[in-house]
Amino acid sequence: MNSLRIAIGCDHRGFELKQTIMPFIQELGYSCHDFGCYDTKPVDYPDIAREVAKAVASGDFDQGILICSTGIGMSIAANKITGIRAALCYDTFTAQRARQHNDANILCLRGENVKTSLILEIVKTYLSADFGTDRHIRRINKIEALEADLSAS
């Protein structure tokens, strides 16, 4: 059993896809916790993004997955939390690079008009990729310095 702990959340437009992704994550050997939403009643995506991002930033979870209609709103909202590097990925290449080059800790996905098989491959690729070293660490340190500059303002 892999020790990765995954926080997952969605808005109402990502609910159906989340219901497919959660058992897939468990089949891959990871644990996951559902931060909502829990049905298709409209909710505000920033509320869900905040909960998942805070859970990942605190270290309670290793990675997060957020889903909304386009994935854009979730990525914008999650990236407002210090320590979060949320990446909107639309294929396996961007999923792999998000982890390898950017040390992304939240995968954001589009929940509408997508092929489920592609989304599951994106999730698998993202969760199995490792962060690189050397020049990538230097760049992540620069991103963290930007966060520190903003919080000091």
C-alpha cells in the first residue's frame, strides 16, 4: 500500500467525475479523503479549494485533487493558499511536468466535456511522477520567496 494521502474536492460541476476518481485512487493503492461537495447542488468552488489547499499546505495530506467545470477557478483559488502549487492539467504530459518540474501539490482538473479514460490517465501519471532536482529546486525556492515577499507586504 502506497502511503500517499490524497485530499479531493469538487464543486457541483465536478461531482460526477470525483465519484469516478475516488475509487480509482484507491485502486492505485493511495488513500483519499473527500472534502466535498457531496451532490450536484450548486456550491462555490473557492470554499472547496480552500479546504483542500489548507489540508495539503498543513501537511495533513500529501497531494490534492480539485475539480470544477474547467479547472481554472479551482486552480486560481487554491494557489492563493501559501505553500500550494496547484496545476491545471489537461493531458499526461502536463501532469507529469507539473510534478517533475514544478513540484505541484494539487492537481486541478476539468470536470465537463472530458473523456473519463483520459482523466484517469492524468491522475495516474500525476500521482506516480516524482519531483526532479537541481534547477527545479532552485525555481521552487524562488516561487516560495515570492510568497514570502507578498505576505510581508
